[in-house]
Amino acid sequence: MNIEKSQLEKHNDSLLTRHQQKLNNLKNEWQGIDIEVVIQKLVDFQIAIPSWALGTGGTRFGRFAINGGEPRTIEEKIEDVGLIHALNASSGAISLHIPWDIPQNPEHIKSLAASYGLKFDAVNSNTFQDQPGQPVSYKFGSLQHVDKSVRQQAIDHNIEVIKQGVSLGSDSLTVWLADGSCFPGQLNFRKAFENTLGSLKEIYSALPTNWKMFVEYKAYEPNFYSTTVGDWGQSLLYANKLGEKAYTLVDLGHHLPNANIEQIVSLLLMEGKLGGFHFNDSKYGDDDLTTGSIKPYQLFLIFNELVEGMDARNMDHATSLGWMIDASHNVKDPLEDLLQSIEAIMIAYAQALFVDRKALTEAQQSNDVVLCQEILQHTFRSDLRALVAEARLRVGAALAPLNLYRSLNCRKTLIGERGQHTVATGL
Ligand SMILES: [Mn+2]
């Protein structure tokens, strides 16, 4: 479904007076901040939506259909991201998963995406499950496998994914490996690392000049004893050995409990090796929950380090790193969930932009621990939602995206168009 300009205007008009009051209050309170600069940064900041997050997710115990009207094709997935982007103007990219989404006609897909103002973010390979008819199995790993023919199959697949990405105008490949072991003794760690590195080198050599490779790490699952790219240190080892086009990708759910992710982010930025980001939230493990739903303060602290670290290297916030959501939706309407995640990300980013860096540096230099905390929590506890809404208003999106999505009965319309019992491909 498409949202008409008149529907957006009507919605915004109904909220405008109240919005302007809030924005004026905010401007009065923060007179030392150049609000216009912040608004422009919020306008520019775009977070890609993964093609696998548009349908109902599930757990290993089952999958419950929630809403109906799930996208059945890559075209309908693009349409859904277009709908989100029309509402919030912050979701201007889609990230495809191969082979769950294989564009049969790249030119058609590209122009369809462009008609919604969408670009193609990183393409994602899949060697964590066997595909029908594939010659050898990934049961005991892919790029790490003891058998060269399995490694070769996984290498060839990744190179094919790069080719698909090139045809769509993407410029990065994300490699997430399920490789590892479930029991002590199963794997020679050094050989597994060396096999993986050798395989990654072959994929790396197939990257076009302007491309990046993101090496995503994950602490555990589906393997439960060891993971061959298990943490940021291992990912960084691979990235450093591969070369300047290889980077570490941080997925917020891929750490052991209570890991200090903001410190990881800071050091990777220092090394020039932070490439991309997968947003989600978690309570216990890789829960893939709505970003900001469990630990919003941690999200703010991460953005605080992102902004500080990117500014220290003169990096463009919007374009230097790959920003993407990686979530699953077990009980919510996926599109509502994604709107909530984007809102949480934009708020955390705005709060990080508001941190008084000069005062914080001075407080750090004088070991004023209390003041350091006050400075950070002052912005974290400030309500900057009107600013995020203003950024949307400036570019013709909705002041309150979720409210408009609901009041226009978007899900009902999608069910009418696609049917009640549709299942998104790949899930
Ligand atoms: Mn991820």
C-alpha cells in the first residue's frame, strides 16, 4: 500500500500545534545547542531494514502467524520498507538475504526500490543452513570445514552474493558464520581459524574495489561450545589479516551477558575497523527484540561512543558505517516493531548529539566522576522526541509514524491485498 501525501499532511496538521509547543520548549531549554545542525543530522541518518524482518519470526519451538498480509515476494518486501520509510523518512535502505531473496530481474527490483526512495544496503550470505539440492552439507561448518569441497561451496556462494549485490547497487557483504563446535575436542581451533581465514581471503579477493566486507561475530548459537568468529577480538583478527576492505560488524545481541558494548565500539572505531551495526535488544542472549525495549540507556551509551569516535576521525555519521536493524518479531506486527526500533535509535542518536563533549572531557580530565555521570544522564533523561519528530516533518514524513500506521489501518489494507495466511519467504 502507498501512503498519500494528503494523508500525511492531514495527520501532521492535526498534531502541529502541540508539536510546535514541545519543540519551542526544547529550544528554550537547550539554547547552547545548534538545533538546526542536529535536525539535519537526524534527517540524514538512515537505518536499513533487513528483508527477513518483515514477516513473523519464530523460535525453535514454533512460529505463530500474527497479523496476516505478510510480504510474499521480494517486491512486497520492498513495498513494506517503502511504507515504513514514507512514515518515518529514516529507513531509506533494504538489506537482502541471499538465497531467501534472489532478485530475478535486478533492474526491475532496483527501479522499484528507487520509486520508494530506497537503496540497497549490505547483502547477506547464508551458509548456516543447507539449501535444497546443494551438493555438500554445512552440518559441521562452512568456511571452517575440514573438507575443502564444503569450504569451496561456501566460498562460491559468497562470491555469488557479491555479484547479486553488484547488480543492485549494494557496496558491502556481511558474512555471519554459524561455524563452530558443540563439544570439546570436536574442532581444532587453530585449524578452524586458518580454514576460515583462507576461505574469507578468497571471498575478499572477489570484492569490487569500492566494496567492504563485514565480518559479524557471535558468542554462541547455533554452536554451543565454540564459535569460530565468536567475539570482536576474533572478528578484528580476521579483518586485520584480510585487509583494508574488511571490517568488524557489531550486532547488539551477539555478546555474552553484560558485555560492555560501548567500549568495544570505541576501540573498533579507534582502529578504523568498525564497519557496520546491527540493532536489536536483548535480555538474555540473541533475543532479537525491539531496539531500545530492554536497555535504552545502553543504547544511548553506545551512540555516545559512536558519535565521539566518529567525530574524532572526522567520519560522516550517516555514510561511514552500515546501519541496520537485525530483529525478529514473535508477537508484534513486524512493521510496528520496526517503527518502534527506528524511533528508539533516532532518540538515542539525538541524545548522543546533545552530550556536552567539552564539559565531559574536562570532567574526565579532572577525574570528576560525579560530573561525568551527570553530564551523560542529563541528556539521556531529556525528552528529545520532538526533535526527532521535527526532522521527520521537515522531509514530509509523519509526526507520529506509529499512530498514523494504526489510524490508516495499514495492516488491514495489507491483509486485503495479500491475504490472511501469507508467509514471508525465507522464514
Ligand atoms: Mn546480525
